Amino acid sequence: MAFDSEGFLHVATNIGVQVCDPQGRGTAVIDAPGESVSAVFFGGPGLQWLYVADGDKVWRRPVKRRGAAP
């Protein structure tokens, strides 16, 4: 799980990355790039990339909302 800078929670699930708003309501599902997602995190300069782990592979995509600073 990972939070972005606006308080949205990104959760790795068997259907992809589920995105929940700060109140806990599901707002979106980002399709899994492979068979299943085991981890999700933000990284890169300014936490502008969403990384997704799928088995022995790691995928990334640019996102509009930045990851929350630890």
C-alpha cells in the first residue's frame, strides 16, 4: 500500500491497483500489467512514478498525483 500527496491510498490487489479516496471509498482500479500485483510504491525524482511489483518483474508508470513523502 502507498499513499499519494492528496491522501489517496493505492493498494496492490489481485485485480490491479485499487485507488481509494481519503474517506476510504474506491475511486479507480489501475489494471495489473501482468498476472497479479504484489506490491505498489511511489519512487523517482519527486515521487512521480508509481511502481508495481508482479512476481519477478517491476513495472512503472508516470502519475499525476505524487507519492506522499515518508
